[in-house]
Amino acid sequence: MNTASSISVPAEPYEFDFVPAETALVIIDMQRDFLEPGGFGEMLGNDVSQLRRTIEPNKKLLAAWRKAGLQVIHTREGHRPDLGDLPPAKKVRGRGKSCIGDVGPMGRILVRGEAGHDIIPELYPLPSEPIIDKPGKGAFFATDLHAILQNLGIKQLIVTGVTTEVCVNTTVREANDRGYDCLVPEDCCGSYFPEFQEMGLKMIKAQGGIFGWVSHSSKVLAALGTTLL
Ligand code: TIU
């Protein structure tokens, strides 16, 4: 369905029609802790350089979204400095030498207010863009994201960020159950594992788009370009 106020992006399993004024760009956890050495991602044993290819396409999409005057939301995974919102199960998971709350090269790992917890400079939020601080993998769990989206009249989401199979997938599933349509541009999300990148995206778009749509940022940019920019 393509109405006068909606624009259409080629996507899988079929085109994603969205109303720009009712659609938010939600950038998940593009934090130094996941994308730079010495943070939470590396603590878990990952090669954080795997995720850095997502920075440039996110930068371009964010710039276009802002230029079109559309809603942007950023999220950060992390915990209170007193760790009161850190489930003991999450703290000890992995049996690593260090854990969430310990001091690393970018400050205390995955703790709010620390350098590593903040969003990478390339995608730094504007003061007008809400930042959702989330203690879990999904952006809706224990946050005010749903209320903020409802108050803004947002019905559809473009979800980007890291990692594809963890926080992006969890957020898309949570959003889907709350009635939002989600489009994931594949080049704007990343995984430490190539096989999870592929399967994480397949899981979203399979079965007629069971959780949402998958496309590429170039197609979103082209659709915006012909209408709004
Ligand atoms: N470990 C991993 O792949 N991801 C996370 O722990 N959090 C997010 O995805 N943000």
C-alpha cells in the first residue's frame, strides 16, 4: 500500500512503505564499549573491528534523517554506577576475568557516565535527540522508549546499530510485539560473527516478515532523496 503521505523502500520480503513523520530512526548501542578496544565487546572475547564498517553507513543515514527533519532516537546499553539494575546473572555470565562494573581502559565497563559507555563521536546525538539508557538487550525493557514513541506519534522504526543478533534483534522483536513496523538496513547493523549477521537478518524477514523488513541504507537514502531532501 502506498498512500500520498508514505514513501516506499525496496526491501525483503516486500517493499517497506512508511510515513516519514511517523517513523523514527532508532540507533542501537553504537557505543565505544562495543566498537572500540578495551570495552565490553572485547571483554567478551570479540574482535571489535568487525563492527566498525557500520559507522559510515550509519553516519550517512543519520545525516539524511536529520536533514529531512525526522525523529532520531539513540540507545545505550549500560548500568547505574551502583549496579543496582545489573542482574547477578548478567554480571557473572561468561566467567570472564573482568565483568560489568570493573575498571577498564575506557572507565568502568558498561556503566553510565563512563567514557566507554558513551556513543562513538561519529554518531554523537544532538541535544534534541532522546537517548534511551537501557539495562537489557532490548530497548523496550525497563525504559520509557514505548511512551516516548507513543507521545511522538511514531508507528514505524528504522532500526540500526549493534549487534545484529543481540540488541538489534531483541529490540525488533520487542517493537514488533508492541505494534511497530521495523525496517533493518543490513549495512547499518553489525555482528562480531558473520554467520550471525546473515542469520540474524534472515530471522527478521523470513515467513513473510515475521518480525520486520530488511533492506540497505542506499535504498532508504534513495527513497528519502526523491521525496524529502
Ligand atoms: N555481545 C553482543 O553481541 N551484544 C551485546 O552484549 N549488546 C548489544 O548487542 N548491544
